[in-house]
Amino acid sequence: MKSQPSKKSKLSWGLPIDAIQWDICNLPLRTGSVDIIVTDMPFGKRMGSKKRNWNLYPACLWEMSRICKPGTGRAALLTQDKKCFTKALSGMEHVWRKVHTVWVNIGGLHAAVYLLNRTPQAFVHPSGQDKEELLSAKND
């Protein structure tokens, strides 16, 4: 009897991958060390709430701007909370430039993928009060 390779081995490319869970408001990465970020932001449905997104989204965008390479860094961010995301992004025009918005349907939910470019503006650490406000997203 000849052994047959399993379906899994036929489909496996053998590429190593790691899944890591980090706090988006305090990433353990060097400033300006990331080329591209791809993530789905909390919609405020199953995870968190739309109310909490009003604090979380600006804090996320701020931390993402810190780790992305100025001038060449990019982000593709999925969210259904378009109003909140647009407001958060409007306060980050010095570090993020919206390139394109792609409208998508995710299981009946109308969402958007925002494609952003990191501006050449160097990351400046927020003042103590600003940082507390940004990081309060974790505690709200």
C-alpha cells in the first residue's frame, strides 16, 4: 500500500508565521521601524463599543504614526465606525494623509478600508496631558 500525502501537506507552503497580541496604544516597537500596518479596527459591535472608539481611534492613529516610517510608511485600516474614524483622522493630518477609501461589505455590515500614507513629519511625543488623554482610551 502506497501512502498518500495528506491534503494539509499539499496545501501547506511551509511558511512560518507568528500571531502576537499587543496593546495598540503602547506597541513594543521602535519609532519609525514599520513599513506598513494592516489591521481591522474595533467596529464597536462584538469588541468594545462605539463610544469607546471615540477615545481609542485617535490613540491608535497616534501610536501607529509613531512606529511607521515617516515619508514611506503606510496603513490599511478597516472599520465600520466611519464617523469616528474620520473625526480621529482629521486631527492627525500632520502625520497621516488619506490616499483612498474602499467601501466593503462584511457580513452585511457596510465598512471601509482607509489607505493612509505616513507624512514626512517626524514623530513628536505628546505632552504629558495629551499623552494621558490619548492613553485614556484603554481605561474608558
